[in-house]
Amino acid sequence: MGYSIRDANAGDFDVVASFLDDFLRRDYFIPHRQLREVLARRYHRTVLAIDEGELLGLGIMTRRSRTLVNLLVSPCERKRGIASALLHRLRVERVRVKTNVSEGNPTEFYLNRGFRLCGEKTGKPHIVIAVVDLDSSYRYV
């Protein structure tokens, strides 16, 4: 594997903010105040993939509905199973899939991991909801 997955905390603010600014800015922006709230862990759980002190990827999930709101892996670190490992660690039940990201539509990624589109309306044509039954044989691979 070569990397570890751990829960983020408020002390990770600088490295997470820099990572999001570097890799997510074209598609989405998280204001620093909101990021501090996310990392405070009251309403969200954030996990980080780290290798030798370098942040490779992260996943952010709401605690109440277990909905993944962000999953991001550095482009040069993709195809190593990092995104699947982050999903597994979070035990996500729902995903808000943004279908118009600059690097393509990620819907197929989630479908290949056992999620299914549920038809729930989000009010935004470029966001679909995918769900998974955690009690099934699904293993985030």
C-alpha cells in the first residue's frame, strides 16, 4: 500500500487547505471558515491518505447521513487504490456525485464500487445521489 489512512483534525488545517487549493479550486471552493468547521469534526468526518508526510488524498463525509461530500486524490497518485481506501475507512452510505468536474464525470467510479443511482432529486442538474447497502457483500474495491 505505501500510505496510511487516518482521521483529520483541526491541526491539519494548513496542509488540507493547501491541498484543496491546489487540486480542487477549478471545480469547487471550500471557504477557510467552512474548512475549519469541517475539521472540527462536529458534523463531518474527514480522513486523509498520507505517505511520508505528504497528503495524497482526502474524503469528507457528513456524520448524520453518512454522505460523502468530497473525495479527492492527487492526480499523480491515482490508480493506487487510495480513493477506495478512503471510502472504506469512512464507510460511506451515500455520495453526492458532481458530474461536471473538470477531470470528467466520476459516476462510473462509484458504480464500479457497488453504489447505485437512487434517483433522489438534489435541485442541481449536475449532482446525482448514489447509495450503497453496507450490509451487502460490498467491500469498496
